[in-house]
Amino acid sequence: MGKQLHLISDGNFTKQHLQIIKQIHRDIDFLHIREKKKTAKEIMEIIEALESIEIPLAKVIVNDRADIAVMKQCAGVQLAYHSPSMPLVKKCFSALLTGKSVHSLLEAEQAQQEGADYVLYGHLYPSRSKPGQQPRGLADLREITNVLSVPVYAIGGITPERTKEVMKAGAAGAAVMSGIWKVDNPVQTVEAYREVLDTWEGG
């Protein structure tokens, strides 16, 4: 399987986000709807807006809300420390791709043990969405990818230039937020990520 690019929404979803997604969705593997302050109804409306611009929902992962992911037949659900437990979600919503956000080797091992299909690990570099927080770095990422058998996607401050060293540390791909939403030319930037991911030949 090729290396993947996951785009995470930034908690402030607007029509502008839709315009960007419309231009770049062919070059991303998954779009995570991560909108902590929005109600279930508002999240449903975002997914319906994506449908209206013909974004395949097989590319959409909903944070925290397995019920919405099932109702709208999205690809999966992303769980965090405050979400329902992984075993319960897997039991009740077995068709969903189920990921877990982790911040340590211990959390990553536990997520895999509980049946996670993949983990998101970070934040790796200094990140605009985590100001003042100590990044976890490549050595920890390498340790996790060596131990886990499920895919590990790195998140946090990953630019197209840094993607190669993330791959070298064993990541199955990159998850990006402000690296796409906050740049002047999202189309060009996504193409730059894609170029690194698609031409990666390292082990």
C-alpha cells in the first residue's frame, strides 16, 4: 500500500474549507472531520456539503462520532482519549475503519492491542496548532513504528520537506492540518506532499 496523506480539519470548518477540499481531494487519501465545538447536526451538515461537491465519503473519517460515520456511510472514525473505548466501537461498528490518536509508545501499543486499524502519532515537530508544547520528535516515532504492526501516521508540523524524514522513521504517511489550510497555495502544497509520498522507496 502506498504512503498516505491525511488532511485534518482545523475545528473551524467554513465554505472556504470546502473550496480548498474541492481542489485537492484527489490528492489526499483521507479527510478527517475534527470539529470539537460543532454539534452532531452541524457535523452532518459538513458531510452533506462534502457530498454536494462530490467528495467520496469513502475518504471521510469522522472524529469521535462513530454514529455519524455509520449514518452517512463514511470510511471510519478517529478516537481520542475522551472517546468511547476502542473495543466497544469495534464491536458495535465493525464496518468502520477505526483509528486512535496516541502520544506515547504505551498508548500506541494499547491502541493496537484493542484493535485499532491505525494510529495517529504526534505532535512530531513544533506545530501551529500546539504552541508552546514540546514536540515528540523522530526518535520516538521510530520506536513506535518498530514495535507496531498497524500503520502509524505522523502528525504535527509536517511540511513537504520534512515528509521524507518522517517516512525514514517508518511512518505509513503524514497527517496535516495547518500545513494545508494555512498556506497561500494549498493545491501546490498538496502536490508537493504527494510527490514525496508517491516516490518514496525507502524501507
